[in-house]
Amino acid sequence: MTALTEKLAALAAEDEVFVAGARVIAQDGGAVGLAAILREIDVTVLERTLVFGVGDVTASLIVAGRRLRGIAAVSDRDDQAIGQSLSREEPDTLQAAGALMKALCDNASRVTVRAEPIQPFGKGGDAGISAKGLAELWQVDLDAKPLPPVARFLAANASSFGGHLLIVAGNTTETAGETAALKLIWDEQVMALRKAQKAIAKRQSGAQMMCFDGAMGAGTAVAIAMAGDEACICAFASDQIAPLTASWQSIIS
């Protein structure tokens, strides 16, 4: 009864977001995305095919009784774990399934789910593995929480930055790459810019990102991203303005 209550509460949540008919369960991949998938398994009582959109990949999982019976299909993938019933008596298959799901989540920026009718899979007596059992075997923290927007932006685009500063509640908490010029810009210009901006648009709030092409010389741009009490300033090649702006929008949307 507890599992059914949890499921009904989840279905009744008012802050759920849907994309093309699929419910968004994580805006991150990695451990956060995989934890979200396992939590969906943990609240599924009746037998279902849960179809997860993991980034650009679709994974169909056979689930029943809060247990994963197996991975029925993964788009554009051929793996030894696909189509195999999961059992503790088959540890190689179980670990292969975990490696596959981790690999899918590592490259995902968003995870969605939709429930479809059950499809023939394995043998009727294949019970599968509980979500909590999988979390232990695959070393996944079921309570993993997403990074805040600014930290998520930095993590997702680290390879594009020549240097960056992460500022939390006015204190610099992380630095990487060449930061001397960035620190100077932050200390001497950004605060003045923020004051002027607030004077022009006093009601302006929420997550924001501003890009300044050529701020550190020809071919080098600077971005300032802010959300809540977090902010960052980053240096990158000017031709990366469009993809970085798109990345930021995908994170805060």
C-alpha cells in the first residue's frame, strides 16, 4: 500500500514537466539521472514497460513490483545486457546492465519517462532485481540531487573554458585555468554592471547569462552567468557563444 501511495503522490505532483508527452525526471545525467531512473522503478508496482529518454537515446525497461526485470531495448545500441533477464545468479549480465545504464546517463542532459503496456520478455518467473538492490550493486546514491544551475553549466561545458571562477554568496569557491584577468573583470566591472542593470530593470530576477565578445581580446569572449546566490565568469573562444548560450538555456528551461 505504501508503494501505491507513493506512486499516486508522484502522479499528483503539480510541478511536473512534460516534453513530447514524456515526464521529465532529471535535468542532469550521470549519477543524478541514473538515481532518477531507479526511483521510477522503485515506485512502479504493476508490470510496465518504462521508456526512458536518456538524452538522445531511448531505453525500454521491463519493470514490475518495484523491480527491474531487464532492459528490453536501447535505440542504436547493441549490448550483451539488452534482452537478458536480470538475476543475481548472472552477475556478469547484471554488471553489464549497470555499465550500459551508467554510460547512457553520463552523456545525457535530461532524462524523461513514459509508461507503456508490458511486452513479452524473458520467463514469467523472472523476478528481476529491486531498485534498492540495483542501487547497491551499481553504487548509485538514490538521494543524489542535481547541481545548481551555475555549477551544472560549468560542469557541462568545462572543456570549452580557458578559465572560470565560481562565486557563491559573494565568495570565490572554485577556480580553473587562467583566472587573473577574469578576477579583475569581476572585481572592477561586474558589480558596477549589476548595479546599473538593476537600476534600469529593478524587477529583473531569475537566472541570467550575459556574453561579451572580445572582452579579453580578439577571438576570446567572456560569459557571466547568475542564478540564486551563485555566479560564474568564464573565458572561452568567441565561436562558442552560440552553443554555450544554448547549453545555459537548456539548463534553466
